[in-house]
Amino acid sequence: MKIEVNQVALECRVGDIAAQSDIEAVVNAANAELMPGGGVAGALHARAGRELAKACAPLAPISPGEAVLTKGFNLPNAYVIHTLGPVYGRDEPSEELLAHCYRQSLKVAENQGIASVAFPAISTGAFGYPLVSGAEVACRTVVSMVPELSHVRLVRFVMFDERAHEVFSEKLQQVAE
Ligand code: AR6
């Protein structure tokens, strides 16, 4: 699905975050060390190649809610924005920290003059954040940032499966109304 808020396109799709060839910056649901891991981080590092981990090393560790920028190397994207989501039930206040991930990632994109950004569902995999509340935080935060965006013209949520896609699409529609 796709909607427009103040001339910014907001989209939700099923797909692989490592295969978004029309997007300038993809967001990595990273670990604190910014090293390859499972899930999103595994997929992005695998496609980017070893240069990505080398570029990440001097930027690590990062804290929950923080976001940093590297090039995309062999990814089809110019940049990767690495953010560390909260571990649900451990990093508190988890809702604020998760909102911070989306906010800081968009700020990094704006500072770099990036026009399009794709997000995965941060923290909702290995870090255990419940999908519905994770989607709520993601959509609310991104929509609330729209008035501050002058370079970013497209924000895409890339969901790994149909259920996540449904949940994010519904939330996005709700909060944009
Ligand atoms: N494309 C899009 N979404 C994906 C993909 C993909 N290729 N792979 C998984 N997802 P996760 P987290 C979905 O675990 O919860 C890593 O090991 C997945 O279904 O990648 O923030 C890191 O090294 C889920 O909904 O990120 C960290 O240690 C969402 O993306 C830790 O996991 C996020 O799942 C970060 O955990």
C-alpha cells in the first residue's frame, strides 16, 4: 500500500530489505557492535560484502535508539543507516527507544540529503518486540516526522511476511488519517 502525507510517500511492502534497488538508504536492525548477525543484519551484511563490517567497526558500539551511517558497498543502495533497537523487556523505556530508532534514522537521512529510505520492522525479530505495538510506534513516529522532512520524499516499510505487511499497512493507514 502507498499513501502520501505532505508530499512524502509512505509505503508498505512485502520483501527483502537487502533487495530494495530503487531506494537510496536502507535501515539495518543492527546489533550494538554493528557486526553481521541474523535476520536483517545478516541479510544486509551478506549482500554488502565484508567492506561493510570494516566500515562499521570504528562506529561501534552504539546504544539503543542511536543511528549511524555507512556506504552500502555491494548493496543496491548508496547508504546503510544502522540503528540499534531495544531488546523488549530489557532496554527501557522500550517504546521511546524504538521511536528514537525511527526518528534518528530519518534525521541521519535528512542530514545526508537522502531522498528515499526503507525500514524493516526494527526490534520485532530477535529482540522480541511485539509486532502490533512495534508497528504502532514505527508508523506513528514516521508520520510525526513528515513535517520535518525536506530531502526524504519516500519512506518504505519492508515486511518479511504477509502478516507483518497487513499489520503495518493497517497502522499506517490509521495514523495517517
Ligand atoms: N528483510 C526484511 N525483513 C526481515 C528480513 C529481511 N531480509 N529478515 C528478517 N526480517 P531482526 P531485531 C524481519 O531479528 O529484532 C540480529 O541478529 C523479521 O521477521 O532482524 O531488531 C542482529 O544482529 C522481523 O520482523 O531484528 C541483532 O542482534 C524484523 O525483520 C538482532 O538480530 C526484525 O528482525 C536485532 O534484532
